[in-house]
Amino acid sequence: MFLKTIRFIFRIVLNVIARTTISGYEYIPQTGGAIVVINHVGRLEALLGVILADRDDFILLAAEKYHKYAFWRWTGKKVDAVWLDRDEADFHAMRVVYKRLKQGQILGMAPEGTRSKTGALAEGKPGAAYLAAKTNLPIIPVGITGTEDSVVKNRLLHLRRLDITIKIGKPFYLPPMDRRHRDEYLAGATDEIMCRIASLLPPRSRGVYADAPRLKEILVEQAAMTV
């Protein structure tokens, strides 16, 4: 009930402060496990994640640094958030998320681990790739623009609505993990995930993946599908 109430309030707030364009929403499953991966440039994306999932079994990751604040501890408990130490390899949090994914819940996470300081994609971390390989669940890439903290602050201070664009890509799967070359596998799988996200972003937002060979291949594939 709490999550439904929060989602209702967030939608009202979002409609007031932003013009939001969403494409590919049909790729978000209404049931079953899935891993949604997004770029991370602003705090507003946590709100968008709760709204977009539109499911009660949404797994929300919360940074451990906010656990010291009573309000965020209370909110985290209400939404059954998983507290994650982003500065270390948090195996306990990964085990909890893995268990809930196998139960058919849906996870939203930013492979970069923290907000990009430049507004463009930073190097991804292997957490999302590891979970996807372990669960064999579909990965759904999402590219978001217009939620940069500096943009949000500037527009709202001047009473201007935000212009947010959300592009949701087709689900894809990773090949089985090669345990003999685990590190190389995770590095390649992470690059695949990040390039899929980059393909949904404008060139200025692709960051360290702007010239990645795999991104160029994905863009060619996408162009061919639209012909």
C-alpha cells in the first residue's frame, strides 16, 4: 500500500514539474524476473524507476551512506529496499538481490554505480553483468536524458518544466559465464550492457563508450531494423 501511495504522489509531482517522453515501455515485463539497467546522471532517476516499474515487487537499491538518516531508513524499510555499499564489493547485498530476482522480482540498477559527474556515461561496473549471468534473466537497457542534477536545479529554480526523454530498449540475454575466464567475461558483458545503454542516448551522453566498436555495431543493427 505504501509503494502504491508513493507511486501515485510521484506521478502527480512528475506531471507538474516535467514533460516526459517515453518509448519502448512495452519492453518492461508486468511479471517475472528482469534486470533493468540505466545511465545515472541525477537523483531524479530513483523517482522515475519507481514509477516506470509499476510493480509491487520492484527491487530498489539504496546507497548505504543514506542509512544513517532516520527518514531514509524508514523509507527504505517501507519499500523493502536493499542497502548497498557502493564503495566495496557488497556480496551480502548481491546475495539478497539474487534471491529476490530468482523469486521473479524486477531490479532497476545503474551499472556505473554512482552519478556521472560529466552527464555522460562513465565506465560500468560488473555487478549487473554478474547478476544477469547468474540468473539468466533478460536485461532491459534504458537511456535517460534531462535528469542531470544541474539541469533539474536550474530549471526548477527558474520555474521551468523539465524535458525528460526515456528510451527503453529491447531485452537481451548474456551468454553463459565462462568460469575459466571470469574476469574477462564480466568485462566483456559489462561493455555489452553499457553499449546497449549508450545506443539509446544522444552522442553527447555516450561518454567513455562513444567510440566503442560494439556500440557502432549496435547502432548499425538498429538502423537496419528501421529501414
